[in-house]
Amino acid sequence: MTTQKERAQDAKTPPLALSVAEAAIALRMCTNSVYAAVRSGDLPSVRIGGRIVIPVGALQRKLEEMA
């Protein structure tokens, strides 16, 4: 069982990956556009089970390449 202190520490840890919805918010895009970018390979992604996540580091590198 996790303690309140451990949960508070977890809240301070930045995420390693974003959901499609979280990535859409961060990129100021609609979720359909993010899904399209994932499908086309323009946006790096990983499928974990049935869920698609976008690694934060890969997203940052991709944005730097495009700038």
C-alpha cells in the first residue's frame, strides 16, 4: 500500500508518456489530428495493450526537428 507521502512524490514526477488526449492538449490540436499523425508515423507512439501513448522525449525531439 502506498503512503500519502509516496503519492505526493509521484505527483511531482513528470510523466514519461502522454495519452493521445493529453498530447492533443499539450500540442493545442484536436485528438483526431493526433491520431492521424500517429497513423501516418509523423508522431512517435507506443501501443501498450490497447492504449496508444506518446513518449514525452520522442515528442520533444520531433518538435525540435520540425522547428
